[in-house]
Amino acid sequence: MHSPLATDRHALRVRGVAKAYGGAQALDGVTLNVEAGTIHALLGGNGSGKSTLIKILAGVVSADSGQLVIGGVQREAKAQTPAHARAGGLLFVHQQQSTFPQLSVAENLVLGGRYETGLAGRIKWSALRRRAQRVLEQYGIDVDPRTELGRLNPATQTLVTIARALQDREEAFGGVLVLDEPTARLPRREVDGLLANLQRYAEAGQTIVYVTHRLDEVHQVAHTATVLRDGRAVASLGRAQFDRDELVTLIAGRSLTAPTRPTSGSSQDAPAAEVVLEAKGLGIDAEPLCLRAGEVVGVAGLIGSGRTRLLRRIFGLGAAAHDQVSVSGKQVAGSSVRAAMRAGIAYVPEDRTADAAFADLSITRNISVADLGSYARWRGFDQRAEKARAAALMTSFQIRGRSAELTIAALSGGNQQKVVLARWLQRRPKVLLLDEPSQGVDVGARAEIHALIRRAVDEGAAALLVSSDFAELAAVADRVFIMRNGRIVTEIRASELSEDALTAAVYQHGAQQ
């Protein structure tokens, strides 16, 4: 049953929504009011209930109790369906993109809409591409609409997904657009462009629910922010009440100590520290890349600058014949992953889901998979030792899960990332390659991941950290390389390192031809 309500300035109301999975309460009486024509940020740590709430709004998960009021129509939350969501004008861009990489950009843009057809029902491909070109130009996406989507980098794919969602709303704003971490894989320049578009739509009357971990974006565009923690809405704040430290405390449920970067005694001031990594070739020009024990070296650059490729080549993935990598003075022979691992190199890739986490395997096996040989015994595989070490590492790395025998897919993103870190750090690597290690995790898990990285380098490792978040690099790194077109073009040292300095360096060098 549903009933129309009187005209309301709110486009969406969530009233006392609850949802439990077994004995775990995912949502516990959540109430949320989203005013029409505003950007409403939805914040919270991993496991706070944000994803469950979004799935209930979309009608793909049934609530246990509570009501939804969408566009003045009230319905029991447990009766919400995907059809009801569409009819109410709820539009979603999920963190896991619903695109088809094997289809062209133009075909992805028209999905869910109508293909223009001619005689015998044949698709008018030229008309389709012209329409797609107009959409791409509108959102500043410089790609050919005939390009296969999967050939584009992840950031551009994200922009195409958002353009598909927004393309028909220029003239008739209405409903609620729900964006789940849309900027998680975007560099700053693309983020600013997207946020500018969202502000323009809100000013024209579009209502947006904006899920993000990036608090600077909340300050930049949101009119209101609601914080979820442990399945409850613990605060709703207006723009005038936004305070970063207060938001962090609300999200984490405790005050967090920001990670610190040494201002003296770092590797660049202590040349006697052991050089644990020296890399030549790799598009680094004349000077070799050197990392010393006890330091975190950041890598920054615009999308397509070659940051990820640099880490992969050091790890033996796609290495060129002229690449030379040495660990503690010994050359890594063979330029292979096996050789890199034997030399003491560890690699945490950017795409955890596709390249790091074995979703159907237990936490135990996800931890042990990089060190299975240590459990080999003359009588067979020692599962008892494997489980004991996994349990100990879950405690040491603060991995929150009921049991080490759960599949890793049952964990939040932050806890999955800590499992991947535990997998590699148990090997006590000399070189730790980290590609966006805190991407898409909450502020609490982020602080814990940073602490784990610092602990590893304090024990004698060196870390090479790629991040699109300049604030993260300024806080965690001892120095930062700036990349452009696959080459390191400059270095920001500790005495000059700040978020503003990184922003200026990246865009100054990124704009050069």
C-alpha cells in the first residue's frame, strides 16, 4: 500500500528503516530527510550501513521495517521494488559500474533507452553516435563514441557511467540521483569537473544523494551531511556545521590521530640508510629510482601518467627488456613476478576486487596464498598452522570479521584491504609497492592502513605509494615523485611537501606537452 502525501520540500524521506542479516543489525531505525534540489552527503565507515540503505532504496534488498517517502508517495520500506524505485525517480550510479566494456561508448550511453531505428528495424548507428557525441561534449569527455568502453581507463569509464545517468535530466530535473563513491578512482581534475556539474544540476533543482569517503568533497558541494555508524544515523549536519575533525570523529566513533610524516631524519636527510630498491629503465630517464630503508616514497600524476605501470614493471608485470631492478644491491633476474617475490618485493594493486582478493576463498586462504610454501610439511599441508597464523594476523592487523573462515567477500572494503596487506607484510618484504591502498575505505580503516605501512617501513622496508589523494601523500610520504607520460619529471622533498605543492607540481607538469 502507498499513499500520496501533501506537497513536501523533501524529495526523499527514510523513516525508521531497519535491516538485519542473521544476528547482525545492518540498519537500526535509520531516519534520513533529503531536501529537494540539494546535494545530501551520506557518510560512514565501511560496515556502517550505507550500502544496505542504498540497496533498500533501489528495491534490491528488502527492509525488515520502516517507511520510505519518495516524491510525496509513502510506502513500507519492505515493499520497495526496483519498479517502485524507477517510478519514484530514483536513479543510481553504483560503485560497481553497470557498464559493458565490450560495447562501444555510444552503446553504453543508450543502454536502458531507445535505439533509433529505420527500415526493417535496423539501428541508425550514425544517429546513435551523433547523440552520444553531444552527450560526451556536454560532460567534457574527450573520447570517440565508437571506442570500446573497456579500452578506456577506469576514470573515463566512470565519467561515461555518470554521463549516462544524467544525460536526460538537463531539461527536466526530478527524482533523486544516488551516486555511490563516484570519484573513488578519479584524479583531482576530473573530480572538480564532476562536482561542478553536480552543483549546476542541484542549482537547477536536481536532488542528489552523494556517498563518499572524501570529506573535502563534502565541504565543496554538499548542503547537508548525514553520518551513519553501526547501522544508525548518528548525526545530520548543515553546511555551516561541517568541521573535518568533527566529521571524522562522528564517522569513526572516536578521535583519530592523524598519521605523521617525519620532518627530519627521513631517508633523504640520512644517506647512510640502505638502498633497498634501485630501478633503471622503466621510463625514468637518466637517474635511477632509489628507495632507502625506512621511507615511504609517494608517486603522483594525472590519469595516464604511468603511475600504475611503474609499479607493475618493478613487480615484473609487463616489464621491458631494458628494465633493471635491484633489491639490496642484488639484481632481480628474469623480470618476473616470481623473481620479484623471491627478492622481497610485495605488490598491492589498485583494483582489489579484480586483482587481489579471491572472493570465494576464506580470509585464512587469502592471507596465506602468497606464502603457501611455509605450510608444506613432509606429511602434507599444515592447515592448523595456516589457520593459527591467519587468526594471529587478523588480530595484529585489526581485521574485523567473526571468523577467519569467512570468505573475504563478507568483509567491508577496508577490512578486505587489510587482509591483502597482511598477506604481503607477513613475508616481511624489503620493498612494498602500494597502488591506491586506501581507495574507497573509510577514515578509520584509512588511518589503520597508514599505520600498518609506517610500521612496515619502521621495521626496515621501503614503500612506493601511488595515490590520487594529495592530502594522503602529504601526510604519509617522506618525498614524492611527479610523473608525466610514463616518466618521473620532478621530485618534491620533505621540506617542500604539502597538498598545495603536490597539486601545483602535478598540474604544472601535467599540462606540459
